[in-house]
Amino acid sequence: MSVIASLTQCDYSRERNAKIQLKDTKANLSSVVNEAVRGEPAIITRHGKPEAAVLGFKEWERLARAPTFGQLLMSAPLETGDLPRRNRSPVRRFKF
């Protein structure tokens, strides 16, 4: 059984990140990092609330390179006329 699973008293699976209390992480940091490198990230909690995550450097690099939603939209292969014209009329009338 992995250190993470034994600390949280639950079976670890890729679909569910292991949760570890901060005090347990401090005591077992080397093991937590080793498991993160092997692809088993952990969520560190403080007073039962998620505060941080430990994941392998390769996974962090992959996530850091992911494009933003805006970048994806700007790179869309659109031609003139692909999108409808913007309606600039007010949605509703109001008085101050």
C-alpha cells in the first residue's frame, strides 16, 4: 500500500486524488514527492480544506503549457462570414 493511501486510510485511484493532512505531509514529504513523480498526485489539506497539491514536475509542465480558452478561440480557423454579425441594439431600455 502506498504512503498516501495509508495516511488517508483509503484506496488510491487515478480518478480520485489522495488527500493528506498538512502535518502528515511534513512528516512524509519524501514519500509524497516520490509518489507524485510516479503519477500519484496528492491534495494537501489544512483543517479539512484543500490548500495545495503535489504533482510530478512533468505533469506540472504539461498543465502549464495548456492553452487558455482565449488562445483556443483566437486560433480557430474562421473565415469572414463564419460568425453572425453582432447585434449592438440595447437589450432593454431603462431610465435613471
